[in-house]
Amino acid sequence: MSTVDLQRIATKALIINDDGQYLLLREASTYTEGTNIGKYSIPGGRLEIGEQVEDGLYREVKEETGLNVEIIKPIFVREWRPVIKGIRNQIVGIYFLCKAESTQVILSDEHDHYLWLDPSNSVDIDILESEVRMLQEYFKNHL
């Protein structure tokens, strides 16, 4: 018997601005597929069937933040297994380093707050565990 009902691929963007800060978004209680309400994560989401990986990343970032980004390179792969509307999902996330063309964020209804954070500062906010691991791995080699 399978431990998941649906397997999906997600793209996630570690967006860095010209000041070296990275972007986090807080999941809103109004997000209908939300499983992490009140937690911060980096922008991104699941690919649509047949969608190219880069196209999905550009689309998700634009939908969630209003930003246009340049993809620099892939930096991390992680999987998670949420239950969404009673369906057991396996989501494989591909994380990309991206550069923002602007810092003027326009949030979608999936998120209710955003932060640009300096990676050298320790901040007491609730970040998704998988994102914390990725951030630690990336910044330990890039600070």
C-alpha cells in the first residue's frame, strides 16, 4: 500500500536583493490549501502538469510576490509529505537561488506578511523546518 496518494514537484526561490537580504513570506489563514498557517517560507509552489520547471518558478514567484526574478542556479532539493484536503501528498521541492529586480513586494491572498532579512542576523520568527535547513546549508557556505 502506498504511503502517498499524490506526488508533485515544487519550485522554491531563495530571492536575494541588492543588499544581500533574502525574502520570506508568511502563510495566511485565508490560504485554502494551507498546511503551515502563520509560518514563514520562501516563495514558490507546485508545478502544473506539463509546466517547465523554470516557468513554474517564475509563475509562482510572480503570483505570490509580484516580483520578476533572475534564476541564478539550483541550490537544494528537499521533500515533504503534507496532507492537503485529506489527500496524502509527497512534494519534491527544487530550490533555486534567484536575484530580485525589485524589492517592491505585492502579496497574493496566500500570504499576509513578508520580510527581507539579513542572513547574518538571528531573528526569532517561525520558519518552516525544511526552509531553515536549506537556509542554514546555503548561508554557511556564502557568508
